Amino acid sequence: MTDLAYPVPRLGLEMSRYANLRNQILTEFPDLDDQTLADTLEGVTGLREMLGKVIRSALDDEALQIGLSARLVDMKSRLDRLGERAKRKRDLVRRAMAEADIQKLAAPDFTASLKQSAPALDVLAEDSSQPPTGSRSPASSTSRACSRHSNPAP
């Protein structure tokens, strides 16, 4: 990977030097052809090399950008899987606690309790041919971690 800490500050100076030399050469040799002028300036300045370094650095940055984008997609997928896994585990604990009639589970690093939810309100449409809107089945117990002190999953 190319480090631009060195060429970037010097690039402006080298561009000024290039422009000054170009003007001096054209003043001294007004009938000089473009190819000879370019060859002469290439030999006495490092502008082309510096520009090459900047372009290489831009290419490195673009490659890193592509790699990070792919990594972000992978990490987002992992994040989604971890969230789904945690949800399934909480649902499993909720069902087990409800079946075993355990209302509260206390541990040094968390407290989980079952909470009864109020029954949902069923709203029926005036036209009986339409399905009910906003209906939910009466909610069963839900588990909730009151406090957590565990480390996040890797």
C-alpha cells in the first residue's frame, strides 16, 4: 500500500516547479516542439513519478473500499444471524419458563421474568366480508431480560 504522507505535500511544490521550468524553457526556446518540451521536463522534474504514486494510492484505496464493502456484507449477515439466534433462544426460554410455571429467573448477571400481556383488541370491519383488521391473538407470556451483564457474542 502506498503512503501519501510524503508525496502529497511535495506535489504542489513540484507542480509549481514544473510550471516555472516549462515557462522558462518556452521563453528561452519559443520554437520548441511539444514532444521535446515534454521529454526535457520529464528528465528534470519528478512530477510524473509523484502523480504515479498518487494514482497507485488511489487504486489501493479503491481496492480497500471493495474489500471493506464485501466485509460489511458478511458482517451484516452475521449480525442478522446472531440476532435471529438470540430471538430463538429467548423464545425457547420463554416457552420453557411458561410450561414449568417459572415466573422469575434470577442470576448474578441478569433477571428474566414472564410478563402477562393484555389481550389484544379485535376490530371488525363494518362490511362482514372483509377480514378483521388489527387483530391479534391474545398474547401469551413473554420473556424479558431486565438487566444484562454478559459479553457480546463474537
